[in-house]
Amino acid sequence: MSQWLILLQKELLENVRNFKWIWVPLVFIILAIQQPITMYYMPQILESVGGLPEGAVFDFPVPSAEEVLATSLTQYNSLGVLIIVLITMGVIAAERKSGVAAMILVKPVSYTSFVTSKWFSVLLLVWASYFIGYLGAWYYTGVLFEFVSFSIFMQSFLMYGVWLTFVLTFTVFLNTFLKSSGLIAFISLGSIIIMSLISSILSNALSWSPALLGGYVTEFIMFAQMPDGAVISMVVSIAVIGIMLLLSVLLFRKNELAE
Amino acid sequence: MDVISNTMWLMIIPLILIQLILMVVSIFDIVRNEQTNGPKWVWVLVVIFINLIGPILYFILGRRND
């Protein structure tokens, strides 16, 4: 345990030094809070950009607070996932390439600690950034529109967090047997896109698919009740996350011993 | 531009501030690091002129970790 904590500390320190602890939270904040602002000022923005015919009257329906909060969360569906994959793509692969991993593993460090400490350091970074960003969106939505109840905020936060964790764990998993970070990012994003596509086309048959969590969370925020399939989808995601983590350790051990 | 009211500025200032912090941190890092992937002056221009995406690109692609 103490060994694991030391490895985790090393990872956290590294992420402070390469500024990840500064830029990732800031980018997550921007992604989330720009949504309530643009939605609130949409009429003024259109007015000042101009180009509307003389005398044109637009009645913009004012979006509900729930709708605004849900759209800010969906910002993480594309750019958020992209950033998570990009910051995770080299987490183990780069160290194996440069030989740092071999140097650490020569010492009596267990493979399990090595992989899980890396996984946990990214997990902490992503969850912290995601929480600050989403909290910002919740606050802005409250000030500009109406406050959505905090329990709905927390539940949707946890629910969508499961999907982000899934993405992160999948990328770490690819790290244990692929060596090029570019290839890892490509395969990871490709699989996520294909998974989302298939799940949304066959959403009835695949209602347990982790890729549907993004849709479920929107539904949950709008109607304040758990959609069918959301719970099972979360359970499946958490189970798959556990399996991938286990496989990561096994594959990593096998590949490192083979060298 | 009188449609932009005071409250609007109040809402937007945090956004601008965050972008500025990102820009300053990346430029600080570009200057401090011995080497970047690609010429330093290009990265400075990218960070200054491409909003939000510029600093992200630098931190992901431009930084040398070793």
C-alpha cells in the first residue's frame, strides 16, 4: 500500500510539473460554462451580428434550466472525451518507449501497483476537472436561468462520470499492449465512435451499453427520473471497467516479462 | 455595441480570464523549456492567435517530456 502511494505521488507530481493539473481543469471549465452563456445571450448575439431582414421578429423560446444544464454536459461527449483520450494515450506507452518503465520495474515494484497507480492518477485529474467544470456550468445555469436541484446535479455528475471513467480505463488498457501513443489514441477514439454509433442505432437491443450513458444522463436531467436501462448500463460499465483494469495488469505483466 | 451590457461582461470576464491564464502558462512553459517539438516561435504564435485550442495543442503535441 505504501509503495502504491509513493507511485501515485510520483504520478501526481509529474502531472503538476507538466501543467496537466492547470490546463485540464481550465479547459473543462471553459467547455462547460460557455454553453449557458451562449444560450442566454443568443438573441443579443444574433442581433449584434446582424444580417436579419428589417423588421424580422424572432421569438426565441427561452430554454429551460434543465435543458441548458444537459447541453453543457453533452459538451464533454465530444471534446471532453477527446481530451481524456489525448492525456491518457501515452501514460504507460511513453514510459515504455523511453525506457523509464523498465528502470522502475527493475526495482521490486509490483506490476499491479505500477498500472493501477497510473490509472488512478489520471482518474483523479479527470474527475476533479470534470467536477469543477460541471459545477461551474450548474452555477452559471442557476444565475442566468434557474437553479436545478443539487441532488439532480450530483446524480447526473456521478452517472456521466462512469462513462468518462470507462473511456479513460479503455485508453489505459490499450496502453498495456500497444507502444505508440498515436495508435492508441486512434484505436481508442475509433472504438468509442463505433460503439456510440452501434449503440444508438440498436438502442433497444443494446440498452445496457455504456455508450448510451450520455443519452441517459440528458434524459435524466430533463425529466428528473432514471430512464429505463440507465441503471443496468451503469452496472455493466462499472463491471467492464473492473475487467479491463484486471486485464491491463495481466497483459502488462505478460508483455513486460516477454521482453 | 450597446447590446453588450454590464452583466454580460460580468459573465464573460471569467471566460476571458481563464483563456488568459492558459495562454500565459503555455508561453511561460515554451520559454522555460529547452526544446519543444517544432520551432518555439511558431508555438508562441499558435498559443496567442488560436483561442483555447492553441494552448491545448501545445500541451499535447508541442511539449517534450524527456
